[in-house]
Amino acid sequence: MRSNTGDVSRSVLLVEDDARVRRVLRLALEDEGYRVAEAASGTAGLQEIAHAVPDVVLLDLMLPDLDGFTVCRRIRRDSDVPVIMVTARTDSHDVVAGLEAGADDYVTKPLVAKELSARIRALLRRAEVANQHPVKIVAGDLEIGIEEGVVTRDGVPLALTRTEFRLLAELAGADGRVCTREHLLETVWGYGYFGDSRLVDVHVRRLRTKVERDPANPRHVVTARGLGYRLVL
Amino acid sequence: MAVRLGLRNRVMLGFGLIALALSATLAGVTWLFVSHYLVADRLSTATTESAVNAEAISLGLSQPGASIPQLLDQLPSGQATSSLLLYGGHWYATSSAHGASAVPAGMVAMARAGEATSSRIRDGGEPMLAVGAPLTQRGNAYVALYPLDDLDRSLRILSSTLIGAAILTSIGGLLIGRFASRVALRPLAELTGVASAVARGDLDARLHFEDDPDLGGLARSFNHTAAELQHRVAVDARFAGDVSHELRTPLTTMLNSMQVIRNRRSELPATVREPVSLLSDDLDRFRRLVVDLLEISRDDGGDTSTAEVVRIGDLVSRAADAAALRPVTTLSPEVDGLRIIADKRRLERVVANLVTNAETHGRGCLGVLVAVSGAGLRIIVDDAGPGIPPDRRDRIFERFARDGAPAGQGVGLGLAIVDRHVRWLGGTVRVGDRPGGGARFVVELPLGSHRDHSMPTSSG
């Protein structure tokens, strides 16, 4: 096996019921340098994760037993592993439902391993904040440890996924200024201007349920109507 | 003179004519009865009065030494304007205004012979009733003249009242006819509206008078036809989508296998490299086609839209410049910094597809202009091609209308997607001539266009 990435090979869990698709994606992803585990159903996928947590889960929404949303919610109960869901259509309600169930990103069929690989790399990037910032940023009762990847509220650690953490870190790095959706799409997900803004909106909603005492009246992550979001320092 | 009246006007006119005929008949009958009664009443009063007067004169004349003028003066002041007496070959009169000359000779002769008669006469232009009455002294006559101008006036008032009533009734008939025809034809007006809505492509339009006992059958069969049509259109549209869905699994296999092969191109024998490269290119085109078909079928299926606030100038220039691989966009000053609510993904496809079309079929995009026009936004895409002949301008927005492009260049879904998305956004797209040659595509969008705010941009 040849590795294109050069670094320690990452593991991907493919949860997909179509054997042919599983087989060819495995071939192509392995060719891109990933280690690939397969699961033919939602239940099998959950068992696989319980057995060995992969670096990324690629989750088809249409599965024979448990649907993808349920699988995603169960994964999120005790894991922050990045989940990329596979949907049939860009503009269906599935996308929002999947993101709300805890997925970090989505791809539409037909899948190509090279594009998938770019998504995976973006999700596995570490949180980065410009050099001049302290490694610890305080926003009210929140304390964001950029280096450690830990957020505490009143000293109690919060369970954020990697993507939620990177989103918060990006907002924290803006010094209280507004971050546009396009900017967040680019820095957190690695998309360009035409990325799907729903990624940002749903992740902000999810982030608020974790960092805000009253998510309906956010004090930390506030909306700048028509512009984007900012973190109140 | 062959003016064809509409159904509504005919119904209205019918009501008016019926009202006119009825009211005219009623007025005629009323006139006959009333005028006959009034004239007969006046005649009977006059006849009775003059008989009584004649008797009084006869009695007076039988008294010795009677003075005729005195006798005439002593007559009770009845309704007669003038009393005349022919006695001993001489005429005596109570009024100098009306002389014996006005009295018909026949009447005098009849009265002298003992016969009472009456006759309508005119004296000095005034209508009068003359009543001749015999006296007991044979050979003499009494004639009384009664005015008829008041009766004539009454009859004139009666006739104008009746004519007025007939006219009013006819107008009333016309108005009722107008109202009735409007009420009766309302379903027909609805049918016209709904039928043209369906023809315009609004397949959800239906008639609402299915419960009408008379027209319900028509409404039901029309609605049934419309529903069938809608079903057929949906099935046809879904077909492309279903095919594309089915194609995605084999496409996934092909694309990923090809990727593995391409990653190892250097390991391939030289003889295989060219066919592999051809296969790879066509596989990419095949993928774009399937993705485009899904894009179109998704709109046919009426999927969701997302609306968000965008800087429209930024959006268009990014989409256009990326599609042309060079800066092509000009923003008019009022567009700079303008924010509108729009579906970013669809708008990006519209602009990118128009620019790609100009690049591949129009010998290059000459420029994209964004401007505010009236209450909307206008996006103009110019190309350097030969232009589109007027008779082909509507067709080029149809699926797979290639507009004479060389085989293998594009598959003609780009403009169909543009048309779909622009409609979805509530706007229009048309193609015309660019001044100086080439085609000019003009997209007009309402400012703040959006259909479904399925993802609120703010919750705090």
C-alpha cells in the first residue's frame, strides 16, 4: 500500500450497506493512504466504534436497520469522533437533520475518494489561533485552552466535538469581532465562499447548547444579523 | 354590423328587453283603463248636469215673463264654463268667450229634435266637451261647454309617469341581468382564469365549485384532468431524477476505480494511457451530467430552499470570475455592498452556468454586469458568439437544447438549470442581442427574493 499523505495513516470507518460501494471506496481510500474499516449496517457500525474508535466515520444516512440520524446520535453520546454523513441531496432537510444529529460535515453522492480525503483532512486539522494570542482565552465564565483543546465553564470541562471546538477557537481568535459565515466555512471546514452556510448555523446552535446557560438567549456566541457570529469576550 | 355580443351582454340585454316588454304592456293597459274611466266619468257628470240645467231652463221658460239672461245666470255654477241657449232662433250665452259658432250644427239640430248628444270640440285652441240637451219647448236647444284641459293634463301626467316607469323598469331589468349574468358566469370566469394558470405551468391551480349542483361535473372533470396532467408531469420529471439516482452507485464504482488507475498512471503501459485518459474525461462529463440531472429533478420535486443574507455583488463576481477563470464582473455603484436575502447555492449555479455557457458556446464571456433596476436586481451576461436567432430564444432554456453546439460540448442542461433556478428565485431570464453582436442573457430578480426561510440566520 502506498501512502499519499505521508503521515501516520488515519483510519476511516465506512458505514454503508451497498457492498460494491464499500469495496470500491475502500480501494480508493486505501490508495489515498487511509486504513479502512467497514460496517454494513448501523448496528455493525456502532459495534465497530465500541471496539476501536476510528479517526473519522463516513456514515450513509440510508441504512437498512438504524437510520443514519439515530446512528449519529448514538455515536455522539460518548464520542467526539468526526462524522461525515453521506446524503443523496444537497438541499434536502436531511442535511440539517444530520448536522443536528451531530454530524460534522456532509458529502453528496456520488462520492469520490479524493474529495472525501480533502474533507477528512480539514476535519482532522488541529485548532489554530494566530500567534499573538494567548493560549488561554477567557470569555466570561468560559475558559478556552487552545493548546489543550479544552473548554471549561466555571472550571467544569465541557464536552465539545473537535469541530465545535475549532469553531469556538476561531470565534475566540477574532477578538470579539464578527466572523462571517464564509470566513468560518473556510477556516473551520476548509470550504470556499460557496460552502453551505447551514454547516455554520447548525454548529453554532449545537455549540450554544453546550456553552450557553440559556441557549435561546446566548450571552457568549451572539448573532450579528446578516453578517455572521461573534464571541463576546 | 356583425357585432358579436358576449354571453354576459346577451343575458343582460335579454333581461332588459323582457323588463321593457312587461312594463310597456302594463303601462299600455293602465293607460287604456285609466283614460277611459276618466273620460267616461267626465262625460257622465257633464251629461247629467246639462240635463238638469236644461230642465231648469225649460221650467223657467214656462213661467210668464221670464228673462232668458237671468235664467242662464241663475243656473247653478257647475263645472260648465259656458251655457248657451237657442231660443226662438236667437243664441243666448253666459260667457262672451265662447259663442255659438263653436257648437257643432249637428248637435244643435239633434237637441232641437229632442235628442241629447255630446261631442269633443276645440274652441280657440282649448279642448272642450260640448253637451247638447233638448228643452221641453221643442225647437229650442240648450248647449253646455265643459273644459277638458285639466283632464288632458292629468292624462299627460299619467302617460309620462307610465313611460318613465317603463324606462326605469327596463333599466332595472338590465341591472338585474348584469348582476345575474355575473353571478351565473362567475364559475366560467374562474374556469378561464384557472385554465390559463394551468397553461402557464401552475399545475396546482384548481376550480373551487365542485359542489355546484349544475357546474360541479364540469369542475370535477376539469380538476381531474389537471390532476392527471400534474401527475404525468411529475412522473416525467421524476424519471430523470430516478434514473440519476440509480446511476450513482455504478458511477461511484467507476469514478473511484478510475481514480485508483489515475493515481498509477505511470505504471500503465503506454498503449493503454490514451484510452484511459479518454475514459477518464468522459467519466467526468458523465458525472457532471448526472449531477445536473439530479439538480433539475430536485427542483421538479419541489425541494427546499435556503435563504440567507448575502452581499450580492460579492456572490456574483466570485461565481462569475471562478467560472470564467478571470475577472469578468462589473458592479454598478449601487450594488457595491448591497445585501439581499437569497438562496446562495442556486444563485451561484445561475451565474456560473451562464458564464460557462458564454465560455463554451458563446466564444467567450465578454462581461457580467450587476445593477439595480427598478424594484429588482439585474444580472447581464454578454458573450462574443454569433447570438441566438429570435425563433430559438425560448427553446434554448429547454433541457438538452444544445443550440447548434458541436457534439460533445456540453449537454444542454446548464441553461435549463438556470431557467429553473431563476424561476424558483421568483425572477425571469431571457436572451437577446448584445449591442455590437453576440448574445446577452438578462436575469431579473426581485430584491430580497426567497421562497422558504427554512434556516433562520439568527436565533439570538
